[in-house]
Amino acid sequence: MIEIMLPGGICVRVAWVRGGRGAAAGIGCAAVIGLPTGTRVWLAAGVTDMRKGFDGLSMLVQAVLRRDPFSGHVFVFRGRRGT
């Protein structure tokens, strides 16, 4: 589950459904980290080999998403076990 605080104090909670058949979203969160205005959250679809570490994941951001991993945006990856 991911909780994202949007500008204006709006909090969105997203939970993935097992089997990858969609997501359920709801409003109302506990204390979460707020993101600066203009920050984008990139959710990588599919399963990522988390053994790559930070360097390998930043290479994926550059090569696959064609984004700068040091841009200040948030990149979210999902491991094989959903962690």
C-alpha cells in the first residue's frame, strides 16, 4: 500500500490487488511524508529485481523511464514478493 500526500492536504491511499488485476484507491491517511508541489511519483509497472540496489535502480530510471534519478521526483519499484 502506498499513501501519497497531495498539495492542499489531500491524502490518497493506493493498494494493489493480488494478481495484478488493478488497484483500489481510497481517501484518508495517517501521518505520511508530504511531497513538495510539482513532485511526480513514478510507479514502475511489473516486478523489479530489488537486488540491483540503488545504483541499478537509478540505471533503470535512466534507461527505461528516460528520466533523471536525481530530479527530485519519486520512483517506486515493486519486488517479486510485493515489497
